[in-house]
Amino acid sequence: MRHRLIRDTALKMLVFTGALFWAAMPLFSQNDAHVSGTVTDPSGAHVVGATVTALNIATGAATPVQTNDAGIYTMPSLPPGTYTFNAEHAGFRKAVINQVVLQVSSVLQLNMSLELGQTTETVEVQAVATAVNATSASVGSVVEGKRLWIFR
């Protein structure tokens, strides 16, 4: 009888521990990139209520967000890939930054400046943004599959 009680208790603890690890698994697999930045006008003033959109070139998925009262936008969960970012607001020309590559778990600050003009005009920036993590001291890297060797 006592042996059965110990076995049942151990089984319950094993099931509970397994469920706990299963529930916590998404916390350990944070692979998405984080992009944030400030939208300003030609004088350097923050543009409140501007729409910033990240367009995943491979999937066509668009992620639009609005800038807050400080002209700041945040996109905390973008899957890795190549994106086109654009910012727009009434009375300004649309600003576009092409070919922004987001790696696994990268943190990118992408500031955009809007120029005065008609909303039908577009200002296209050809510079490539570099991911810089200004909020954490951790270091990571993306490894190409062909460089991996498995040792047994």
C-alpha cells in the first residue's frame, strides 16, 4: 500500500513538472526581433500619431503601429526576415527604408525623419540599418547551417 502511494505521488510530481516545463517553453524560445525608434519632422520635433509599418518582404505580412506622445514607436515581436519600413503622417511625405534584415532575437533602433510635402510623395532611404542592442550587454550571433558540425 505504501509503495503504491509513493509511486502515485512520484507520478503526479512528474506530470506536474512536465506540465510546468511545457508551459514555460515559450519563455525560452524568444526568437523574434524587437524594433523601435522615433519619428521626427525636419526641425527634429517628434511626430505624434505617425503610422509606422513593417512589411515582411517574404510573407507580405504588414505590422502597423502608431507613434506615442513622444513620437516613439515599438514593435516588440517581429519574426526574423527582410523588411521594408515606412512612416507616414498627414502633411508629410512618406519615408521608406528598404531591405532591413532582422536576425533572430535582434534589437534594432530605427529612427525615421519625415519631410514636409504632399502625402502622395515618398522619400526612399537606401541605407541599411545596423542592429545595435543599447539595452542589454548580452551577445548573440546567427550561425549559418552549413557551418554547424555535430560531434557525438
